[in-house]
Amino acid sequence: MPFISQFHRQSDYNYFSSTTPIVIDNGASYFRIGWAGETDPRVIFRNIVQRPRHKATGETVTIVGDHDPALLKYFDCTRSGPRSAFDSNVVYQFEIMEYILDFGFDRLGANGSQIDHPILITECVCNPVQSRCKMAELLFETYGVPSVAFGVDAAFSYKYNQRHGICDKDGLAICPGFTTTHVIPFIDGEPVYKGCCRTNIGGFHVTDYLKQLLSLKYPHHMARFTWEKVEDLKMEHCYIAPDYTSEARLFQKGTKEAEDKTRCWQLPWVPPPVEEPPSEEEIARKAAIKERQGQRLREMAEAKRSSRINELENQLRGMEFLLQQLEQVEEAEIPSFLKDTGYVSKQEIESSLVKVTLSLRKAKGEPKAEQAEVEEKSDSSMNEKYPLVNIPDNMLTPEQIKEKRRQLFLKTTSDGRQRAKQKRQEEELERERKNQLDEEKRLENPELYLEQMRVKYKELSEKVEQRKRLKANGNHSNGNNVPGGVGRGERLNAAQRERMRLLTTAAFDRGKGEDTFGAKDEDWQLYKLMSKDNDDDDDEGLDEDEVELAQISSRLQEIDPAFVPKLDVGPSQPAPEIPRFRPLTKEDFQILLGVERFRCPEILFHPNLVGIDQAGLDEMAGVSIRRLSTKDQDLEERLTSSILMTGGSCLYPGMSERLEAGIRMIRPCGSPIKVVRALDPILDAWRGASTYAAALQFPQQTFSRMDYYEKGEDWLRRYQFCYTL
Amino acid sequence: MEPEVIKAELVLPTHLSFKRMQMYEKYPKGQARGRHWKHLKQILQAENFQNYPPDEPNYVNIESPPSMHPCKRICDLTGFEAPYFDPRTNLRYASADVFKLVRSLPNEYVQRYLALRNAAVVLK
């Protein structure tokens, strides 16, 4: 529905004489004000007030009604939500009411020193006298109004329609409003409040219900569902199904009708830019670049290597030359000769020569077999170094015995190292063999192999997870785990309990008063005991399983294209399925309104759906007739044959049929039922009031300030507007 | 104030000629405003409706009685007819697929669905 507020400042205030009443329809949703006798109110706006702070100046200002949200960006609206003067349908906040009246009169063009016109203002049915008093006071005191009249909006609407022949002088007015719904019987043109009936459900509740449902169904788009937007959606798409259950069944079966009835709201969405797969040229170009880079690196490495080789060779030649020179020099002069070069003795030169030769060989990249030979050679050379080992003890001197023991020790260690190496080699061979077997098995039957692996993986991962969970949470884990960590007291598992027991016995078992824990060495064995208890029995088994798990998962990652390793999620619920990442599509940004279209207005007929335990619209009609307690069958028939629907919430398509069916159910068979909708359910109340205010006898219905102060509150309680003039 | 705000006349002017007493006089700044307004419940209590004859219609009298029709049971999640009821979460559901959804909801959503029906446990 379009934005129906209008609040241009009217400029013809002064043309109206001071007997022309001003008519105000003070509704919980909209506030309408205008001159009596006209067909349309001059100013209409939403009955809410906001008091935000202006961002630049910091002062708090008042904004009445709904405005263009673009202008509101200059104000800080975080702390000031829209506030209404109403609590249900009764005015209770008169400060806000004053702001609203200010705004209304201001836009009407008021510019005198007081409002000099009588005022007709609407109120709810059986308005509590306090609210009435305060309203009268406000009007008299602050605005200087000469006289005031109160009337019920539904009654005005009924009378207006009666005048236009839509309904008779006896009938029922059904008025679903913003926060409440009323059913008022009319007899001889006057409302009979004894038979009136009110349920606290209205358009506000329908919008709220729709908003909650959509927010729960589409939590990602929750920010989009503002109250105003949802109200627009409701007005555009909601309808009342003639029979809720059969309509719901249509949707449940997923029939084509249901598809047609589902409306779709597409949120603005921009698809992410699609990356084109690189073309052939791109690929070739990139490959060429990589090739060139690789070539360059290789060249650099080559250059480095050759320069190093050259360096080493130079060193070698230098040292050989030195050695040659040394041979020519005499023994005594060696130290002085060598002082220049930096070597101290011949052995040093020789050993560094050997080292340089080795590194040269390595730089030239000779095969490892030579190295192994070298090692073996060193081994065998070492064997020669244990000459004394094999000689029996009694033939050696004590020194030699000591020597022998040392050599024995060295031999056993080197033997041990060799054995270990052998074992490693054997294990490697074994593993190779196993892998080979595995590969063969895989190649001959890949599917089966994959399945087996997957099954094993699942079992193992479950076992591991369960053990972890037991360890962390004790035995209290059900499906809906609340992640909260370990509990206290009785929820500790066996190992932790044991630990606590040991600690407490250690702490309290000592002598009287003195804490001598730790004086003896054996005391600290306690901790060993505790940690042993805690770790040993669980960890080993766990390690094995975990190792195997890791192996299998790595294997699966290699060979299974669809495998995703289950990450360590800790003590939480196992997800039923690992969500696969997929790009967001257009459908994710669509909001579907299917069942909600008729589920939300259904609450007008069944308030139990939202937990309000009162009668729905159709039942209220029956209650109202019953409350009248007339024995006159004829009157009842007349009442039901002229049922008027008025009020903003009766605009749903399908409402009159549903209401008729509902009322037929509770009336005796064959009674005439006619349900009509008012000419303009929203504006009719104001129009009716305006026609009244224009009538000649209107001033008799008002009360002035004098009346109010003389007669007091009690009289005001009994004040009733007479609708037939 | 920005020019477009002034042009749109968004803000209520503080001084209005037709008022006898302006807002800033009535509610001086700094004082707690509005906390003394009685809510509907308090207004109704203060009315003392029991002192007046019960025949006369008053605000409380005209309220509708609870519904006589059997309660309509619809699924909390989908809105279809729901003959089943989950004892753990107290939600109504229509079929086995919906049940799966119900059980996989986090607690916050469960409470919000229940609050729609006014069946949530409110701790005060």
C-alpha cells in the first residue's frame, strides 16, 4: 500500500469560523485531523513520536509521524525508537499525545493564540475515565479549546455506512483495528455497549507474527525485515483462506496450486564476477616465464658450484705445493717456514688436505656408493683399532687390560649402531613390501578398497572422538550438548576422581597440624602415581588409534577425490553432514512467502495461535449476540443480516467469505447472514465523525470547560455521545 | 540544521503560538519526564470497576471470553497441520522431516518459536 500520510501545512485555517468543529480520529495506527463537513481529513500521519539527537548540534528534537528515512540520517536514532501514546487502544502517555496534537494542529495551519474551535475526538469503547479526564484536561488547559466531544470510531463508521444504505439501523459492527478488535451491536441506530465484545488482537499482532516467522526462517536476512517493510508485505500479499486446514494441506502436498500461490521476493543481489579460465595463450605464456626463471636459477646454481670447485681446487693445489716445499725443507726449519702460511705442523696440512679433497668430491657430486665405501672403510679401519679385544685377559698387562676394556666398549657401541641400522633397513624393506601389496590390492579392485578404507576411517574417528569426549565431559553427553567444559563434583570421570582422592589423602593424612609433605622423598612418588593413573591406561591405546587414523586419512586424501578429513571439533555434536562450500546463488536471496500468506491473518480468527486465549472474530459475533440477552429471535436475525466490517485490518481478501462461514456455524440453521465491507474501512470513521460534527445538533453533545470543572469526573464517566441526531 | 531538513520541516518547532503553555515550560529539561505515566494495567486498577454495578459496560467487562472452539494445532515451523508434539523442546511438528529440523535447531531458535505461541519459559 502506498505511503498514505499527508502532512502539508494547510493554509486556510483562518477561513473557518470559530464554530466549525475540528474533527480528530485518534487511532492507534494513524492520526487524522480535518474540518467538520468535509469528506476527507486534511492531515494524516502515523501516530508515533521519535526523539532523536541531531548529530551535528547534539540537541534532542522531536519528530512526529513517519518520514522519509533518507532525511533521518542526520539524526542519531539509536536510542530513540518510535514511541506511541497508546497502550493497547487507550491513551496513557499524554506527553506524547501533546506532541502529536501539536503537530496535528500545526499542520492544520493553526496560528491564533489558542485553538478556538470545538473538537470532536474519537476514543476507544468504554474508555477508562482517567484517560478521558486527562485528554479533556489537555485540550482545555493547553490548547484553550472551548468545547470537546468524545465518540467511538466504530460507531461513526457504522452510522456513516448506514446513511449510505450499506447497513441497516439494526446490525453488528465488526471492527478489527490495530491493536484490538471490537464487535458492537447496534439497535435502532445506537450502539449497545452491553453487548460489546473486545479481543486484544489486531493488525499489529499480525505484522509482528509475520516478522518473527520470516526472521526465523531466513536468519541471514534478518536485517531486511523492518517493521515497515513487513507491514508492506502483509498488506500486499496476505489473504485469508476459506478453510485453513485444506489450504495448508495443498501446500504440504506441494501441488501446482500451492506453487502458484507462493510469492517470491527477490532481494537485490550481485553475482560475483566470474573468473574466466585462463586461455591457451595465458597458460603458454606463464609456462614460458616459469621455464625461464627455472633456467636462470639453474644457471646461478651452476655458476656457484663451479666457482666453489675452482676455489677448492686452488686450495688443494696450494696445499700440495706447500707439502712439496716442506719435503725439501729440513725438519728444524719447518715451524718458521709454516708461520707464514698459518699451519702449525705437517699433520695439520695433511688433515686439511684430506678434508678439502672430500669436500671437492662432494661438490663434484660423486655417487653415495663411494661414501658408503668410505664409511665401511672407516669401519674396517676401526676394527683394526681393536687389536686387543680378541686377546684373552691373562696375557695382557693391567694397562693393556684397561685399554682392552675401552676398545671393547667402543666395539660394542659401534656394533649396536650397526645392528640398529640394519634393523631400520629391514623395517624399510618391510614397509616397502606392504605398500607394494597395498598398491596391488588397490589396483585390482579400487572401489572395494576405497570403501574399506572409508569404513575403517569412520570407525576409528568415532572411537577417537568418543574417547576424547568421555575424557573431557564425563558420561553426561547427549545430543544437545551445551559446550561448557567440565563440571564439578559428581561429573568428574574416574581418573579425575582418583586424582582428587590421592591429593586429599596426601593433604590430610599427615600428622596433626603439621604439614610435612615433601620432607621425605617417597612423598613425591604420589605425583607419579597420579599421572600414571591418569595417562597410562588411556594414552597408549589412544596413540595407536590416532596414529592409524592419521595414516588412513592421509592415504584417503591421496586416493579419494571426494574425501574431506574430519577436523578435530572437540566436545561438540557430530555434524550430520559436513557442509560443502558452494558459491551463493540467486536463490539464496529470495524470500518465499507461501504458507505465511494465510497463516498470519489466521490469528484474527484463532488468537490461540499466538497464545492469546480469547475468542476469534467469528466467535465474537456469537458472544456479542449472547450478551445482549434478548429473547427476540427477530432482532437477532436482523442483527446478523446486517454485519458491517470496518477498520484497517478488514482489508484482507477473503475475509467476508470466511466471516460469513464462521457465523453461519454458530447461528441456527437458515438464519439470514449478510456480511458487507464498509465503503472505505480506513477513512469511514473520520467521515462519519465529520458528518456528525457538521450537524446542527452537534453542539448539544459537547461539553465545555465549565461543564467539566463543575460536574467533575463522575459525570464524565457517564457521558455518552448520542449517535442519532 | 541541514537545509533539506529545514525545508522538509521534519522537526517539531519548540514554540507554537496556539498553545497556552509550551512544552519546555511544562517539562523542564533535566527532570525525569514521563515516568509518572500510569500504564493501562494501573489505570484499570485505579478505576475500581468493582464499585460500580456489573451490568454497566466498562473497559474490563467487554473483554471477550476464552474461545470455545477446539484449539487449532499447527506446526510451529511450517504452518501445516501438526498432530505431533516433541516433549523435549515442546514444539509441534508436522512430519518426520520437520522433526529432523526441530531437533537440529539451536536453543535460541527453539525459544523464539515458543515465544511466538507465548509458550516460552520466561525467567524473571
